[in-house]
Amino acid sequence: MEKPSYLKLLKSGSLAEIKDFLLQKLQKCDICPHNCLVDRTSGEKGKCNGGSLPKISGAFPHFGEEPPITGKNGSGTIFFTGCNLRCVFCQNYDISHLEAGFEISIAELADIMIKLQARGCHNINLVTPTHFLPQIVAAVEIAAEKGLHIPIVYNSSGYEKPETLKVVEGVIDIYMPDFKFFDSSLSERFTIAGNYPDFAKRAIREMYRQVGPLKTDNHGIAYRGLLIRHLVMPGHVHDSRMIVKFLSETLPERTYLNIMCQYRPYYLAQKFPEINRSPDYRECLEVATFAKRLGFFSEDW
């Protein structure tokens, strides 16, 4: 099994250069597609509401991820507070919208990573990490110097800036993005990012270029690659099919695609009649069957 690529960057000194470059961006933040250009180091807030310090709601071994991520010992999951997408139906709205959590130092974030590794977790799973990417890279550098050696999982909404992803090439071992919407009219209605589809497409192409399809060891545990999630929305099977079709035409090799059917009308979804219900079994089965027909694999179907 390959060693995490961030260890090579640490040894060469490139990880420190990446960290310094990204931390400077906090003074005029353009880390994500919103390009807010606020000075987070002086207390200004952009659409994500992220500050100069990382803010988390919790960190623990998580057993609810896909089998290649969870494994036997769990995924070392760190939940970051805030979000640059803010879906109206978010099941973690207390964290993403209401911003439940607490600020920690970069050194404390590094210590959390080391402690999760010590508990036997198979990876460090960064949930909604985009707006804290500079601080995360800084923490990875500290943790790697202290002996961190398990894969880093970048678990995001898919609303990413390809230029930023290119900067962190080699830092991330496993990309685990959502691909939520293909039609921009849906992202305009249900998120704060009407241009979501364009950036998600470009981001997934860049993620694949960096890490390729998902790779697992002899125990079925992922150590590198791309794992894509898609949540089937009620009444929007056509949009789901367009996402699967795009992925089949874009990715040179098939990777792990998880067609998820656990949508529930959380948070503000009740204000939108068309999504104020769960998808029925036939909707989910149609999307999953279409994905399988195009060569994708998911444990859930």
C-alpha cells in the first residue's frame, strides 16, 4: 500500500510552502468559488462565516461512512462548522447553518488527528473542510511531523475551486465529494451557490486527475482515489441521471459512486413543496440501476 503523499511533501519542504501560500489567502479570501475577498485574519466574514481559526463541532471514529472508508476501526472524522453551500435541506443544519461548535487552534487540530490515529482509525476524514483548508494543511504539517501516517479524506459538498484543489495536490489522498445537482436552477433554489454544477464538474475532474479511481488494500480499506456521492432528490430523477451520465462520459475509469437514498426533508425543506418528502423506492432504484448499467459500483445497491 502506498504511503500518504503528504509525507513526501513534508520531506521535500513543499508542504510548508503550500501551507504558507494558503494561509496568506485568508487575508483576501478566494479559497472557494464565492471569492468573497474578505480579510478573515481581521475578523471579516464571507458567505461561509469561517474565521481565522478552525471551528469544529466534534471529532470521533465514525462508522457510518462507506465500507472502504469506515473499515473495521472507523473513520477518524472531524466535523467542521459552517459551509459555503448551505443546502436548505441539510441534515447537519445545526453545524452548517446554525454553526454549533467551537474554535480550536491549528496545533489542537493537529493533536486531534494524532489522537484519532492512535485510536486505530483508518483515515482522517475532514467533513465540510473547504473554508478551513489553509488551517487544515497547517495542521497536517504539524501532525505529520508528530507521526501522522494515515490517509487524509476530503469529504466535501463538491463546491470547490479547481485552482485551490491544484494547490493542495499531494496533500489529499482520498477525495469524497458530493455531486448534488446537474441543473443550476436547482442549486439556485436550494443552496446559496447557483453556479454549483459548473464548479462541481470541474472540481471532480481535477480530483480524479490527482488521485484516480478509488484504490483499496487487501482488507478493502481505501488508501487513495475518488469516491463520489449522489443524494437522490424527490422528483428529480432526470437530474440524477444527468449526473451519472456526465460522470460516465468524463472519468476515464469507473470509480466508486454511492447512490444515496436517505434524503429527508430536514431544516427548511418544508418550505419547498417539491422536496418536502422522501424519494420513493422506484426513484432510487431507477437511478441506481442506471448507474450500474453504466458501470459504476456502490455497496448500497
